[in-house]
Amino acid sequence: MGRLRFSRAKSTVKRMIPRIRKPIFFDPHAKMERISAPEPGELRLIKELPDRKLRLVAFMPELDLPGERAGVISKKRIPSIAQFAKHLDATKYSKGAIVKSQQGYIIDLKRLPYKLTDYFRAKSRRAHTPGLSLLANQERIRIIGQLADLGFRVVVPKYPDLGSTEPKRVYPKLKGIARTFTPKKPIRYGMSYEDDRYSGKHYLKKSQIPTNNYWARDIYKIVDGKRMRVVPNSTSFLGEGGLSVDIALNVFFASPRLKEDWNVQKIIEKGGKVYFLEKEGDKYSPSLSRAFGAKVFEKGSHIDLFMGVIGKNLLVDPFFFSENRETIRKAANENGLRLMMVPSSEAIFHPSNFLIIGENKVLVERRATKTMRALRKAGVEVVPTAVALKANLEYGGGVRCMVNEV
């Protein structure tokens, strides 16, 4: 199709994509102004905005692992995850970096010595499913087609700056179900909080890789009708959508990373209600689990993997709930939410990372059959994903992470 400009939509494009009737003027990389929080009662979170039936989905860069073969698990005898945990417990600074819990082994990579951190990351890469980025993109194409069947219009950003890793092979498959566009400014920076492994204090870390290209939810968050995103030299992370979960009109759960965020503080000053959680969740790592032959989780992930609100129902991962029990119960009681637990056998699928597609309608990971049954019993209309999101979950995100509202 070539490069499309929304301001010059042609009749041929309209014939190819009948769902898009008018040119769409949209640039998610437009300069974001420092917002001031609205007056009490005026804050509108995304699910209270008028439904424009327009969604943004990004694709994974098609990454090759230089010098490494994915999907190859070494036959050499290596220490077990239990032996690593025992060894680290005997050290001064890394004690508790690997702990055994009810759900499995939890690794805190930030507390490991640097050489051991590199070892675990290399181990994870080698145990990845072969062709993982291509498989993840194939899953996203299926989800885009499903959203199109549900009446949504989908736009997909292109990132030519990625060079050879740009997923060019998937764009032709979007014909008839989505439309591509080239943003004015590609996202080249990712900024995040890191913990100092000795003092425990937070500090800002800037990376030069396109970290936010492939998870549309973390490109921006809509607050009061404005798109807020994480940009270089910014000290606000509210735009990283996975760090918060909306409850109601001006109420949301927030990651502990947002406690000192000035945008969040402004919202609180103007009458907003924010429930700061004590801890982030533990993300299931299929690759490390394959490498060590045991269930392995990585510590410190976005909270939207472990909780979701639809109507008056709050779906929570049971292990995440055990670490944030008081805050979650308080929020549920004050907002009249019905607390629902994800079955422990389905926690590795992260079904609470569902996508809201209607007033009382959600898109849920198809393997979480017990969770879907519980949601239907609670009166929620549930649509299973068109495909199991195995590759995307191996990258660390679910259906909510890959889709954002426009």
C-alpha cells in the first residue's frame, strides 16, 4: 500500500478498508504538555470517554539474537534454581534475591550481582521459543482481526528507524483489517525507575532502545481527554499505562513507582483518589521455567498484569493479592467492588490483564477457562481471545498491554 497519510486519504484506501470512512488525524507522538489536574469531579479516565471505536496496536521488532540460538537448552549440568537460591542466601548483599514461594521461585534480577544478572538474562534468551517475535506478531494480527470483527477500527504505527528489525513482513497481512501510519517522531527512548541494589533507593534510567514501540498500552495513558506519555527528560511516569488500573471516574490503583510522581500528586490535590499498592507483581517467565525445569517468576512487573476492573468486579491474582491485601480490600470496600480471585492454576496466564471492549464486556486470554466462567457468573460478557497469547506472555504482556484507546 505504501506510506499512508491520514490527511490525504484516497478512494482506493476507502475501498480496501471500508470501516474507515473518514481521514483520521492522529499522532501518538505529538508533544505532550505538562497538564494541571482538573477540578474535583472533572477527571475523566479512559473508560468514561466517548467510545470512538478506534484502537492502537503496535508490533514487535523482529529481533534476532546475535551469536545465540533461541530454543536451545544446554545439556551441560548447571546449578538448579534451588542451589542458586541457597548460594545467594549465604552472601551479604544478594540474600533473598531468589526465594521459594507458594507459586514457584521468584527472581529479583535487580538484587543479583551484575555477572549473575547477565547469566540469567542470557539463559532466558537461549530458552526463548524460536522465532518468538514473529509468533508474537502473528498473535497480534489475530487479535487485530478479532477487534475488526467486533466493530473496532485499528491503526498500527510503523517505525522505519528500527531498520532491519522493523516487522515489514506483517504489514501486508493487515490489508482490510487495519491501517498503518508513520509517526512524525519514532519513540527511541525508554525511561524507568531502577532500584539501587545496595541502598534500595530509586533512580532514573534512560535507555537508547525503542522500549515502548511494541506495547501500545505503555506509549501513553489518556487522562482528562489528553494523551500523556513518558518522554526523555520527563519525571512523570503516569503515561506508562501498565502502572495504573482505573476503578472509576477519578479513582485508580497505582504502582508504588508512582508514589512521588508529580502528575499523580496533582490529581490527588484536586480531589482524585489513588490507591498506592505496596508491591508490584511477579511475572511468570516461560523461558526461565523451561531452562531450570521449575516455575520461575520475575519480580517487579506492571500491576495491570495482576488486576483488572470491569463494572463492579475486581479480578485479582491471588499471589498479588496476598502482598497487597490491605490496600486492595480498602479500595474494594470504599468503591463497592466485588473481589474475585484468579484460580491459582490459571495465574500463569495473567487473565486479569483483560481488555475492556464494551460497557460490561471484556476480551480474556482464551486458556483461562475457569476465570471466564467466574466472570460470566458475575454477569460480565466474556469474549475469549482468538488465539492463545503464548508468545506475547513470554515477552511479558497480555491483550491489554498490546492495545490502547485512541
